[in-house]
Amino acid sequence: MTARPRSVATLLAGVAACAVLIASCAAPTEQATPPTSSSVVVSSPAVSSGPLITVPGLSSPAESTTESPTPTSESPTPSSEPEPAPAPEPEITPEPEPAPAPAPEPEPEPEPEQEPAPAPAPEPEPAPAPAPIAGGRVVVIDPGHNGANGANPDIINRQVDAGFGETKPCNTTGTSTNDGYTEASFNWKVANYLRPMLESQGITVVMTRDSNDGVGPCVNERAQIGNSSGADLVVSIHGDGDDASASGFYVMTAERDPAGAEMAARSDDLAVNVRDGLRSAGLSPSNHLGSNGLWPRSDLAGLNLSMIPTVMIEAGNMRNSGDAALMSSAGGQQQVAQGLANGVFSYLGSG
Ligand code: ZN
């Protein structure tokens, strides 16, 4: 979640709270169903309850999501009826003589009415075709917070490196809908819809946590996972907790360019692709925060510690009834995942 700026002071306060975002959210209401895949889970040394790092390629008891959205695109073939053959003109047989008057020409049979060919059904909105992705690509998915963060304040409240000489709490609990659906659950679900979408294009996926019932990892550990994984990019998934009237997503990048201008430009490019990808999935940019779906931030440890192209998304406002309904539903979570996949594909396809 991210605090909203009512005033500079509140903004700063919110920003601080949000910086903590990367870390921890919500109440452990939901048992996550982990994805089935070949991956190995490595205990993260810094967190006692053992937040796990998923390392692709090794076998492990990975969890499996119950639903695995398979985008389908039907392409209706318009049928056209064959044109009926016109009826032959009847032969005219003159009456035999002595006929004083020529027999009137018989009226030609009227041509049977041709049925107009049915108009072809409109093509469904074409799913954005993924650009070809070169082999060997690696994407880090960082589902923000964790389900048991709230029950372990001693772990998540300790201060850790936040970049630029600053410190932040290890993690936070995150936000929730008014009905109590937690951000940690939402983030986890979206991550597990996104993962197979990326893997279907040959992309290797690294997750920063492997369940939704653990604690952490801390924000600095999550960033380290990205930095040490040889990944092409990081997508950190969050949901916001803003005023009820605010709605829509925004994509955040590091304003302070921790890895230099060139890397910052790549992050910005990634952010634009992800923003456009979310739009193409039918989602709307925030009506309240950021600008046109983008918001550079100087206060987020996950961004300030990352040395590779990284975006953090607030997929919607969990305190807004419309966004909450979408974010609590499997369909909405798949929609967000598809938007993220669209963005990742176009970014990797163009680079
Ligand atoms: Zn969050």
C-alpha cells in the first residue's frame, strides 16, 4: 500500500509507510496455494521463519495455484452461404400457327432472392501478441509483504538497509480491503498467475517468497535476490490502501537512480511497457496518484537497492469498492497478471 499525499507532511508520512511496502503486509488469512513447477526453495538466512527463495531448475515441493489462466483467443470463421444458382430462364415456346397473335412471353420466373451473406462476426479484441522473447531471460517476481508478517512484529520491525545510507523496517503488513482480504494474499495470487504466463514464453522466473504464510523476506533481502539472480528485470507486486474515492493502478520507479542513468532509463522503459500492458488488459491508471499511471519515488527501499531494471506496481486501491472487488476475485487477479505479462513481454521483446 502507499499513503496518499494530502499534504506534504502527510505525503512524507505516507511515503515512509509505503516505503515499507516492499516488506510486509497483511493478516495471514489465506493459505496460499503454491505453484507447481520445477524450482528449488532456498531458505533466506536473514529471516527466522525462513522466507524462501525460489530458484528455478531444481525440484522442490513448490505450491501450485488452483487456477492457471490460459488465455485463449478464438477466431471465429465467418460462414457464408453458397450463392444459390440462379434459376434457368424458361424457354419460350411460340404457339403453333395459325396463331393470330404471338403468345405473350411468359413471365420469367423471378430470381430467387439471394440471402445476403451474413456479416462476419467482429473479431474479438486481439490479445497483444507477445513479441518474440530471446532465450535465457530471467524475471524476478516479488509479491509484496507476506501472510504472517503481522504476527511477527519483532522480525518485520527491525531496521535494515534501505539504500543511500538509510534504514527502514524489514517489512510491513500491507493493507487489505474493507472486507479483510489482504494485500499479501492479492500479491501472492497475482504472482502465481503471472509466473506460468512468463514461463510459457520460456522465461525463467525467480520468486522472492514461496508461500503466503511466512514472514518477510526483508526489503533488502528481496532486492538482493534480484541483484544476485542475473535477472533481466524485477516486478514487485503491491496493492494500495488509499481514500475510498481513489482507484486505478500506478507503476513506480526509483527516482534517485541507484544504479546510474542507463539503468534508470531501462527501468523507465520497463515502467512504460508495464503501464501500457496493464492498460491493454483493461485496467485504468490511478485517478489520484502519480501521473498517467507512472510515479517515480525516492523513498522505497526495494527500488533504491535494486541494481537492475525494476518496477513496483500498486495494482489498485483496496479501499475502493470497485478495485477491491476486482482485486479480491480470481478474474481480477488474472487480469492484473495478464497486464504485467503484456508489459514484460513487450519490454523484453523490444530489448
Ligand atoms: Zn504493499
